[in-house]
Amino acid sequence: MMFSREVAEWLSASLVIISGGLAGHYAVSGMNAVQWAGAVAAVLGSITVAVSVRVWPAEVTVEDKTRRRARSDD
């Protein structure tokens, strides 16, 4: 595994904060309707990533599989 679960959670949370901050910054300077739609899509997309990272099930290792199999055999 390249990242730990905790690192992925922190990175996804920072993605939400950064995309929201950028959308807010550009909203203050003035955006048209298409830009607003893009900003909303970006913020909702980053929230989706953050939720997905938190609810994604943990990876099952080979050791876990063998333990489960040994328990079911008993």
C-alpha cells in the first residue's frame, strides 16, 4: 500500500478545504453562471472523495483470509 489510511484521510480533507477556499476566492472576484457550476462541481467532487476515503472498506490481507478460513473450519 502506498499511503496509509490516515494520510489519505488528511489529504482528502485538505482537498475539500483547498477547493472550497479557491471557489470562495474566485467567487469574491466575480464569476458567471458557468464558473459557479464548475466551482460547485469541484467542491462536491472533493467532498465525494473525502467521504469515499472514509467509508471504503479496509483491504483484506492473506493473513486475515487464512484466519477466517481457520475459524470457519472449527
